[in-house]
Amino acid sequence: MFEIKNHVENVMDNMEEIAQNYYDLTVVNAVSKGSKLGSSFVINAIICALGFLFSFLPVSEPVIGLDKGWKAPCLDFL
């Protein structure tokens, strides 16, 4: 009986610290998820921008996946 009473008193004494630690952990988790989302957005934006730029380059050498000497139809004037 006395063990349970002592345990409950210890928990009550540390309740503010427990709540503060739980809040801090929640904030850290939220910041971590936000930074992962932001970094994936930046990486995807860079990949899309590079893909967009390289899609308009004329190809005069054989490239893996493309026929020999293939040029984009919109770049016939080059």
C-alpha cells in the first residue's frame, strides 16, 4: 500500500516535467517532419528543373534509350 502511495506521489511531483518533456518531444517531431517535407520538395524541384532543361537539348550523339542522332522535332532549326 505504501509503495503505491509513494509511487503516485513521485508521479505527481514530476507531472510538470513530464508534460514539458512530452511537449518538447512533440515539437521536435513536428520540426523533423517539416524539414523532411521541405528537403524532399527542394530535391524534387531541382530534379524537375534539370529534366526540363535537358529535355530541350539537341542530341547529336547516341544516348542510352534514344536512337542514334535523334533530335527533338521542335529543334529542327538547329
